[in-house]
Amino acid sequence: MKKTRNFSNFFLKPAVGLLGIALMFTACSDDDNVSPAPGVANLAVVHAAPGSPELSLSVNGTKSNIKKLTFGTFIGYANINEGNAEFSITKKDSTKVLTKSTAALKSGKYYSLIIADVPAKTAFTLVEDDLTAPAADKAKVRFVNLSPDGGSLDLSITGQTTPLYTKTAFKAATAFTAVTPGAELNFEIRENTKPEVLAKIEKVKIEKGKIYTIWAKGLKAATDSTKLSLGVITNK
């Protein structure tokens, strides 16, 4: 998610505005005691709430998402001022807040803001993303379980006897782990210790030097567009 998609350019407008005022002030005054502009964090957004409608995300009371925010949507990193931020969501074109949360964001850090769970329980989960580069001949992969009824999940590469991750609980995110790149890797999930494959994603290209998130989304009990499935996000 290091590729910054400016879905919310307004995030930096307050900082730019303050900086512009500061520059005007220093040009007209001998007083050098000007507060520096705030640092910048980086935020991505994932809509992983099956059954929820198109949503609007607000940060500190201002609508943020330009791209449509529907189930399964990933919006890549955008700059956001460091410090405390209040996140809230509403249905599109509504003012009724469905859930809100506050988090302290640190300058230079990368975060994924996840909207998770079924409509009656929808809530935010904030995950800090460690985008430290892998070794030159490796890639990195992590697993995030965002299926409300999927249970404790194991993620495997098809054909390998040892899972990449085991017992990943709902809303849990593993650390990024080095893996050998491949042009057409197949990933699959099972409920912990059980043989049945619940979902798979095939022919995933994992390139050396890159960082990925494999995420489980949807409902095991569903048969429509919200059914349990796997997705891939390129973080960097």
C-alpha cells in the first residue's frame, strides 16, 4: 500500500494551509517562532463488512472517500496528518453514523483502516503495516481474517504440507513473512485442523521485492456476492 492513491487529498489541505500562512507570516515579520507543519502518516481503507451498503467514510468530521466504498473495496494509501484522528462511517448520502472510532497516528507509519463484521456489528479495526522491504530474492505475505463466521483459519499455498499461518482469528492480522516468489501460486484457507478447503484464490503472481496481504472476506454461510472468498492486496 505504499503506492499512494490520493482518494482524499483534503487530508493534507489543513497542513498546506497552515504552511502557507506561516510562509506569509515570516515574509512580513522578523518573528521566527513559527510552529512546524504536522508530520504525515499513511492510511489505506478496506471495506470488509459483508451485507453493508455503499458507505461514506469521514475523518475528523469531513467526508474522505472519493472512490466508491463498497464491500470488497480497497483504497490505497493516502497521506493523513499525524495525531489523533476520529473515523466514522455512514451509509452513502446519509448523516446517521453507523460506527466511529479514534486512533493516534504516528508520522511516517503506514496503517490499514478496516471496516469489518456484519451490519449490526460493523466496527473499525486499525492495523499498522510494517513495510520493511524483504530480502532481495524474496517477497513478503501476511494474512488477515475478515470473515465473521469463518472461524479460526489456516492459510496455505496449495501443494505445500505446512500452512503459512494457522489459527488466525477473526479480525486478526499476522505479521508479514518472507516467501519464495512465484508466477502462479494458489492460496487456500481451511478452518483450523479441518481438511475442507473453504475458499481459494488461484494463479496469484507473487513478485520478489513486493509485499502482499491475503485476506479472507465474506460469509461461510452465504452463496451470493458476500460468500467467503480470498482477496489479494499489493501493499508495496
